[in-house]
Amino acid sequence: MSSSLLEIENLESGFDTERGLVKAVDGISFELEKGRTLGIVGESGCGKTVTAMSIIDLLPKPAGRVRGGSIRLMDRELRDAEPEVMYDVRGNDVGVIFQEPMAALNPVQRVGPQIIESLLLHRDLTKTEALRKAVELLDAVGIPAPDMRISDYPHQLSGGMRQRVMIAIALCCNPDLLIADEPTTALDVTVQAQILDLMSEMQKERGMATLLITHDLGVIAEQCDEVVVMYAGRIVERAPVKELFAEPKHAYTKGLLSSIPRLSNKHKSELRTIPGQVASIQDFVSGCRFCQRMGREGESLTERPAYEELGGGRFLETCPECT
Amino acid sequence: MHFPVRGGVLYRQTGSVKAVDGVDLVIRKGETLGLVGESGCGKSTLGKCIVRLLDPTDGRVVFKGTDLTRMSQSALRPIRQDFQMVFQDPAESLDARMSVGELISEPLVIQRIGTRADRVRRVEELLDLVGLPKTAAQKFSFEFSGGQRQRIGIARALAVNPDLLVLDEPVSALDVSVQSQVLNLLMDLQNELGLSYLFIAHDLAVVKHVSDVIAVMYLGKIVEIAPAEELYANPLHAYTKALISAIPVPDPSVPRKRVVIPGEVPSPIDPPPGCAFGHRINAENYQASIDIPLELKEVADGHWVLNCPCCVNEQRE
């Protein structure tokens, strides 16, 4: 019996393609405690969204599948669980906020029915009771005149409002875990500030754990207790948030942190960069993929570096060239 | 070289959409003017008015002493060598069916510059300038990553040796580690070639990094202009302050003192009278803004702010 809400162990997920199996997530492990926020940060192709979708079995089928490892939510194994079990988990134990509200919401259905869909599925409510709850939820997420907005279509709402609707849907059954996949990337910065505040408030009120996926290190710094840095399908570093920013240990983390333009930098100063770019997923080496990016040669490309626990909540992929 | 713009309004048939509402800007030779604002503020429209991809309905665009505003497209064509545009989404702005060599040399073809052999040489020169291998010329844009495609777009914009580049969200679609590469490239090119930039973006941290002067736009109007460091150190307009404080700081040890402004980014259709931002935040003196003409006033050296009674505290903090 463990204390963690969510335990991911050696997770491997991939897609069947014409050129064979493409492993987007290549053996990662982490835990999330009740009430805490874990950020997963990484750039395109690192596997962060595939990780999230693997947890709730939303990888595009039949090509996408979890290939290995274990996903335990409140001590219940979710990998290879029956569809009925996943229907129960999704929306009920786990709420999801997707990146693009216009893509995630049904454009030809009014907002009200989309919110209550989850309620009707998981709770014993009449349609009227559910609609009343939906209005309450819209109010809780800060939408003015919620009783009117219930009848709107998604395209009638602004980006910020649509994201609030997504949050309402994610929260309606009081889940224990909230998965937020780039929840503010598509929003203007002043609206992003509102949404991040709302998410913090909701989390505090409800004692939810949150898995926050983003490429934005500023959002990570402000919202997360702990951070996992992913690169090319693997975790390269994991640490409590203050430690990660104060003392990054992996070359990739260091590179990422030093390449962000900050308001406090002197203007027109040269930015540090990470040369090159992530390799195509089919070309990933079995060894250290950051060495691959940096154009290094030798053993580090064939030997997969060990993922070690350093103590104090810190973990590191210990490639001799990168750490 | 001054490049003053007095942009005007765009009218739609069913009503008036003041996408750009009386904007005065000056870009000096070798200088970067950053234009920052959120969606719908009119920054992209302004950029397009400047390069005459859109025709301003009022005001003037004066480039190197010549008034471009009402010139015919054919008269404009030779002048277009002197200013070029780089777009946000390299996937959309590069024709997928043209080779990289064809893409980069297209402006040379249009301007009838050089022989075919000259153009091949020029393409090689430009690829080298933006840090891409010569072999790229035979490939197609979809064979490259986002950052590389953006370099191709920059190479294309530089083909005709312009004095001014208008860059519309040039790094927004790129990963963070690639953003910094492209930003460094732009700064290097500016030094090497003496270019002027109009750098349009929504990310104030990025804009501040590359700009000499920054203009902040809200609902079609410029609310504040100042040298980059000054804007950050002494923001005077409430919107600028809110924008600065809304940006998440990548440093968990800095205490969060975010000014969260309520409401939505406005739509330019049917804007409220007077100061739109004052209206959004229910400012105390909002009513006073309705009857006075809102204009930029210089309050310190190079620091201009809208004379808005509800959003500006003239006291410097």
C-alpha cells in the first residue's frame, strides 16, 4: 500500500507505423502525491503529452498503445484495464484539460450538455439537477452570467472562456487527479494569468493532485511543487521546483534554463542556446539522446545512462558527458 | 533614416472595425522597434499596413523620405526591395511545392535581379548567412524543422538586401531552445547588415530582448512607447504594468505579485468609448477618458504614454 496517488513505473508507449514501432515514451518513472502539483516540461517530441494520454488510455488506437511498465492510480493498475474501468476513471477519478479548447469541445453541441455529460455518466442525477450543477460550476470557474452561457456554443465564447468551460468539465465530478496538458499555451498572457490563478484556487479548494504539462518554464516555476524534465522520450532530471531552477544538474536542463529570454536580462544581450535540434523519433539512439543532439560520438550513444535517485527528491539520468 | 507611420483605420462594409486607430511610430536605421500586444490589438494589421500587404484607410507610411501610402502596386514594386516581411508560421508561409532554392530566390526573380547563375550564388550566400548547409537548396521546406524553416524565411527576406524587416511573431511557433538560436541569428544579422527591424510579438520577454524601443498596443492604439530597459523599469500605463506582471517568471524564488486583470481581451468591433482598458478594469476615472482626445504624450526622454486619466499614474515609482 503506497502513499502516492499516481505511480508511473517504467512506462513505455509507442505507435505502430509503416516503419515499425516508434516509442514516444521510452521507460519513465515518477510518482505524484495527493494534493501536489507535478510539472512535466519538455520540448516538442519529448513525449510529455503521450505520457498523459497513456495514463487515461486516450492514445489514438489502434496504432497507439502502452507497451510496457505500470500505471497505478490509487493502487489500482490502469495499464491494460478493461474499457469499463477506464470509463469509470476518466472524468471521475481523473479530470483532463486539453490544450486546444476548440479542438476538445464539440463544436456542434451547446456547452451545457457537454458539461453534464460527465455528470450524468458518473453520478445519479436527473438532467435538471445536472444542469443546475453545471451552472454552479461555470460560476465557480468565473464565467459571468453562467445560466446564459450554458446555452452557448463553443465558438460563441472567447478563448479564455472556453478554457474555463474545459476546467469546469474536468472538475465536475471532483476528481482526485487533474491532468492539464498545456492548459494556457493558446491563451493571451493576461488571460493565462487568470486561468493559472483559477487552477491554483481550484486545486487548493479541492485538494486535487495536478499533473501539469507545459513547455513554459515560467508556468512551471509559478505553479509546480516538483518538476520532471523530459527529453526525447525519457526523463533526464527530476527535482523539487526550487532545486531544479537553483541547481540544475543535467546539461539539457541547464541549457533550457539559460536560453529563455527573461525580462530581467539586459536587452540585446546574446542568448545562450542549445545547438542543433531534437532528432527525429525514428533516429533516436539507444544511448544518451542529448549527446546525440550535441553531435557527440562514442559510447555515450549506445549505452543508456542509468536513472539514479540522488536523495532529497532529486533524480537524474547520469550520462557522464551531460552531468 | 526615419520610417514614420501614421496608420489608419480599416473599415468593413457592415460597420467599422478600427483595427489600427491612429498610430504614430518611428523606426530608425539599424534600430529594432518591438511591437507588443495581445490578440486583436492590431499589431499584425499594423505590420501589414506598413509593407502595404493591406492598404491603410488613413494616415501615411513614409519610408526613407518617400510617402508609400497611396502608391500603386507597380510603382511600389521596386521599392519593395528595401523592406521585406518574415511571417509567424513557417509551415504556412513557405510554398511546400517549391524547393528551398526556389523559395529564397523568388524575390530576386520578381525584382529581376541577376542572372540564373547569380541567383544560385546568392542563394548559397544566404544559406550560409542563416546557418544552413548549401545542400538545403535542393530540398523542400517540409524536410526541415520549424527553426530551420524560419531561417529559410529569413534568408528569403534578405535576398534583395532590404533595409527593413517586418517580423510578425517570428519565433512564437518555435521550441524554446530553438527560439534563442533564431533570436541570436536576427541580432547578429542586424549587426552585420545594418538592418532595421519591426519585431511584432505577444511575448514581452522575447520582445524586450531584441528591441531598442518597445511600443505596447491595446485595441488598435499604442498606449506606451519607451526604450526597452526604461519600459521595464518604469511602466506608466496600467496595461503595460499588467502585461509585465502577468508574465510567469521562470524563477520560483521570486515572490509572485501578479496583477490579475479581469475580463477578456477586447474585440475591435464596437469598442467602448474612451479608454478601452479603463473600461475593462472598471477604472475610477474611466468616464473622464470619454470626452478628451487620447494621444501619446512624451513624459520623459523617449518615453511616451497615452494621456489617459484612468490608466496613467504620472508619478514614477
